[in-house]
Amino acid sequence: METILHEAGHAFHAIAARDEDLLPYRNSPPIEFCEVASMSMELLGNEFIEEFYTAPDAQRARRTHLEGIVGILAWIATVDAFQHWIYTHPGHSRTERAAAWLGLMDRFGGDVDWSGHAEARANLWHRQLHIFLHPFYYIEYGIAQLGALQVWANSKRDKMKALNDYKRSLALGGSRPLPELFNAAGCRFEFNGDTIRPLVELLRRELAKLA
């Protein structure tokens, strides 16, 4: 269901922008905002998954989803920082690369116990294809997740306004720069503590309800 909701967000984005006069704008929203469309749909749609799941399975799915958001933000930071290290340290050795990766793992995910799996931890970056194929492309997902969390937070305060803002922002397609698209969706295009802290507190409260 999470995947269906995610892809539905992309589909609704395309439908919402179909009346944009300039054809290129219909199909060229910034990737960061394309993922706001899909990730917001995951969070908004999760309220209704009892249509498909039993009540216990719905609770499990919601908890898994929210836990995944917390985890992915740390992973995105790790991958992005690692890419910057790679390209600012040409000629580095395999040992230096592993040390840099492990340092970032400690920084962003040091609370996970990897006892007995040191080799796997040192090579965990191999799982992320963006490092190999798309240099500096991955932080976009973190930017989008923060936007989606804001749409979700807005819906907790005023569901109808949040949905209308969300739909209006999708209808803009690629006709506005990224900060303006965020603003149209009722979100702040900022990455400071004032923006992120309330979102993390919301995740904590919602996870506590699902414990």
C-alpha cells in the first residue's frame, strides 16, 4: 500500500498540472517537489489503510512507515556527506574511503549496534546506487521528505486547507522555482531547527500512539 500511495502521488501530480498552458511546465517540476507529491500522499493516505488492512496490520504498517522516515533522513545525510567526501578527496585509498564512511556512520547512525558485522558496516554504502550512477543526487529525497512532513503536519491542524494547498501546488507543475512550490503547499523551504524540530516531535508523538 505504501508503494501504491507513493506512485498515486506522482500520478495526481501529472493530472493536477495537465491544464498548465506551457507543455514543458507540465512535465518538469523539480525532482525535490515531485517527491513531495508522492511522499505526502503516503502520509495522508495512511489514515485510511484500514480499507485494505486489518486494524492490527494497519497499525503495524503505520509504525513501519514512520520509523522508516526517521531512519531514511539519517541515511540520506550519510550518503550525501559521503559523496561530498569522495569528490573532494581525489586519489584516496580504499582504507581512507572506508574510514571516511565509518566516521559518517558514527556521526549519523552511531546508536545502531553492528557488533559482529564490522565488514558489512564498512561496505554498506555499496547498497546505494546513486553513489555509483548519479553524483550528488540523493539529498533531494531528504528535502522532499521534509516538505511531505510539513504537508502532513498541516493536515493535523486543518485538513481541508492542507489538501487544497497540496493540490494547488501540484497544479503549478514546473512553472515556479522550488521555494515557491514549497510555499504554495504551505511549507517552508528551510532546513534549520525551527523547521525540522516540530516535524521530529510530530513523528515521536505519532509513533508513541502506535507503540
